[in-house]
Amino acid sequence: MSRIAYVNGQYLPHNHASVHIEDRGYQFADGVYEVCEIRHRMLLDVPRHMDRLERSLRELQIAMPLDRRIFVSILREVCRRNRVTNGMVYIQVSRGVSPRNHLFPPASVKPSMIITARNTNLEAANKMAAAGIGVFTVPENRWERVDIKSVSLLPNILAKQKAHDNGAGEAWFVDKNGYVTEGSSTNAWIVTAEGTLVTRPAENGILRGITRTRIIDMATELGLEVEERAFTVDEAKAAREAFVTAATSVVMPVTAIDNVVVANGHPGEIASCLRALFFQSSEKLAC
Ligand code: PDD
């Protein structure tokens, strides 16, 4: 089956879908994105993703390209046309196409919008979660506005590659005081010896992950203690559990940090439980 992409008002064969060479997303990384998870033909937590998309656009003074209702109906249509059962949908909005100039283009230039969707291998992801992943720490070197989900991800991809080259599945950025900020494409968590879930506050220094917010809701409902505070690499190495969260990996247990084994080296009970309950706790919208 051929894949279909939505590009500026058209549904196109994926292989032929393209944007203009003077798209500001391409030339300046002047745009934002969202990734939503799809499970069992359901889009998860769409209102929260749309809220964050609108916020990111507002912060960068880019107009929302379409009314939210129409936007969401296109999202569902792209998922349907690509017959996604378990996978992800990717949304990108840039400031539009205009002759290269650092200044914003005139207001008449419309934002560009693309949406793609694809199946991912749920079985492989579950296998990875059953084994856990290692993380590799790198110095925080990103700009201050990582709360905006900008497509400008150069430090993130370099960090992820470095982690991969060192045999780890994710990189953790560490600030100059030794505290973990977040992963290259995930939020970072630990569970203390007392069973308290700890994750960095989302006021600054991290992206307010939709999965992170959902996990806070779930944990609270389950009667677990959640503390929003920063933790150090040493505290994480000595923790009862560690894990990361994102739309693409849901809850992924971390079993080693810089080659130091966390607890007994197996995925933690709380992380595995939250992963198992995630789908039923999320807000669902049929594709
Ligand atoms: N990344 N932090 C960063 C830097 C991220 O890039 C992401 C998501 C998260 C988790 O956010 P959420 O729970 O809303 O997915 C945290 C996406 C999945 C990506 O870039 O592919």
C-alpha cells in the first residue's frame, strides 16, 4: 500500500510529497512540530497535542494555518489513508515560503503545513521495553526555549547519535549544576527508594511532554507520589527505577546510565505498570 502525505491542502503520494526550497522550515528551522501516538486505530491525547501546537506557534508568532476542527479532521484522514493501526502521526507547521531573509516575511505569506503518518512495530517496541534501554549523558547545550516544540533539533540529534555510538538508546542532557534536564526526544524520570516518581518541573529547561502530563495524571490516580523536581545523574544511578516518556515510546524503562546498572538491571515495576495502563488512561479519538 502506498503512503499518503498531506501537504498544504493536498493529499499526495508520499514519494512525491515535497515543500518549496525556500520554505523557512527548510532554510531556518523556522517551524514547529507535533508527534501523536496511534494505538489500535485511536489517536491519543489529541486535544493536548493541539493545545501545545497552538502554544508553540503563538510563542513564535506563526499563525495557526487552519481552524482546529478542520486540522483534526485532516489528521484523522491522513491516519485513515495510511491505514495506521499502531504508529504515529507527524505534524509540521513552518512560517511559509518566502525569499531568504532573516526577517519575518509579510503577513500575506501563509504558513506551510504537512502531516504524515506511519505504522511502527509495536512488537519490537514492547520487546525493547521488556529489556530496558541504556542512557548516555551529555552536557546541556540547547537554547533556553526548549519548551517550544521547534523543528530546530540539531543538539538533540547529535546527542542521540552520540548515545547510539556509545551503545545507549537515549541521551540525557545534564545542566551545568549536574541535574538531568530531559532526553534528546523524551522526558526523564526516576523512582526513589520510597517509591516516589520524580521528574523535572516543566516551567523551563524541558519540553512539557504530553506523555509526561498523562503519566502524572495516571500516577496520581493510582495513589503514587509524584514530585516535580530536578534530580542529579548520581541520584538517578542510585534510584529504584528510571524511565523515559514520549509519544513514540510511551514509557520506556531505563536499565543503565552511563553503563552503570540501575537497581537490578531489569525494567522497574512501576514503569512497566504505567506502560501497560497507558492506552486505557489516554483520551482516545478514532482515526
Ligand atoms: N519527541 N522532550 C523532547 C526534547 C522531545 O522531543 C519529546 C518528544 C519529549 C516528549 O514529549 P511527548 O510526550 O509529548 O511526546 C520530551 C517526539 C516524540 C519526537 O521528537 O519524535
